[in-house]
Amino acid sequence: MHVEPDAREATRERTGLVERMRAVLLRAELAPPPEEALRHPAAAEAVHTAQHALRSGALGQERRATLSARLGALTAPSGGPAEPAGHLRRSLARALRSLPAPRSDGPPRTAATAEWTGREREVLADALALLAAAWPRSAAEIRETVAEVALLEGNAIDGYTDFAVHGAIFLNRVRLTPGDDGLPAAVRCAEAVLHEATHTRCNAAAVAQPFLLPERASGEGGTGTRGPLLVATPLRADPRPLSGLFQQTVVLARIVCLYERLDQSGEAVARRRERVTASARQAVHTLAEHEHSLTPRGGSVLASCAVVAEGGR
């Protein structure tokens, strides 16, 4: 994987992931659906559930029947807007549990999966058309990577991905509206899609070939245990694992590349490019401090991100 998108490489990674999913289902004595249906995020959720159950032994009859029914109902994903569904609601519940505790004096935290309006569908279509015109390689990779786009409402989450429903990306509907800074709705949405699609690509790529070395235990004489290393990142207020910083670095580098291609689109785009570039530099510099924790592949990706962040692209 590199900063420059690659649809063929993304397809190979997806194919490898599908084969792993099929193997888990066969071990769980579940009939795998056709390959295109295995691309559905709900299939990924079923596989994760089966894999978790297998760690404790065989699947129970009731759970096997539930998963079998879910798998049997799946068809090929649309690649576009997805209306609220069980696997998306369960993913959002997990995402909410992972958030830091809200401040006691802050506003109530709200989040729900939402139905798409006709106008929101138009904005998403405009955003994808913008990506196809400005950066065709990115649009081609997104078509191979994103299986469905879920819509969120509420103030808790702007957007996210979840490997347990791999292929789904979640966008808050505010990201499909014009920005207070003058950024058009289609541009904001294009950035959001690229952002979450890059996380999705990173997740699949890391399964095929990790970017980070396993964390070693620390302590006297090299023994003892510790929690995962947490570092400051540009896009989150709370410290994140090194894997989160790595993915943010790739995301920011790609967004810089997008705005370079939109550089003639007005002052709002130019200002956004400056802010994103500053965040990309911060991410690169922080990640470089932990370069010893990267695999050779991870180091190569960091080097390409550094070129973009420093304006050498």
C-alpha cells in the first residue's frame, strides 16, 4: 500500500480477506454465501461473531441458526447509500461504547443510524463524481473498497469505520452540508468518503501484511506487561494507539493529495488544504518518533506520507 491509491492491489487484498472469511465459516460449519455476498459488511459481522465463538469451542445450535439465516439473506452490496440495518446499528453501539466518557457539564451525547434523503443521495453522487474527475485512481480504489455508505445523525461521531463490518463506512449527515468556512457540500463529502475509505483500505492491507511490529512487553530484564502505547494525534482529542496514528497519517496525506488536485476551486479549498497539510506534518513527525515500531512496509508508507506532507509531491 502507498499514498497513491491502487485499485488492483485493493482487489487482491479484498480477495484474500474473503478467503479468510470463507475459511472461518467452514470451520464453524456454516455455509459461505457467494463471493460477492461475502463482500457485504453484514457477512464480515457474521464471520467475526463465528470466530469469537470458535475461540471458546464449537458454535451453539441457536447461534449457528441465527448466523446461517443472516448469511443466507445476503446479496452483493450496492457500494452506495445504505439504510439503517441491524449490522449497522450494532456497529454504532460498539463505537459509542469505545468513546471516552463525556464531560459531566457537556451536552448529552446523541447518535443514531439515519435514513438518506434525496438531497443527501445527490450530494454523495456529486462527491463521488468529483473524486472521479479530480483523482480517478482514488475513485477506482473506493469502488473496490467501499461496500456501503451508512448515514449517522447526532453529535457523538462525525464518521468512522469498523473492521467488524468491514466495507461499511459511516458518515455523519453534517458532512454532506456546506461548511461554515465556505467549503461546498460535495467537497466536504468527498473528503469524508476518502477519509473513511482510506481507513477501510488500511484495515484490509494490514491483514495481508502488517504495518506495525507486535508490541513488546516492557519491564526489568525485558519482562513484565504494559498496555498499548498511546500517542497524541491530529484528529482526535484523546490519545490513540500507534495503529490509529499510522492510519491518520495515511488519511491526512491522501486528503492533502485530493486538495492539491482541487487547488483551483477557490479560497475555501486553499484554506482547507493548508490546515490539512499542517495536520499531516504533525502526524508524520509524531509517527517518525516511533519508526522503530514500524515494519519495513510501514516505514515505506511513512516515507511516502512525509513526501506529501512536506510538499514534495
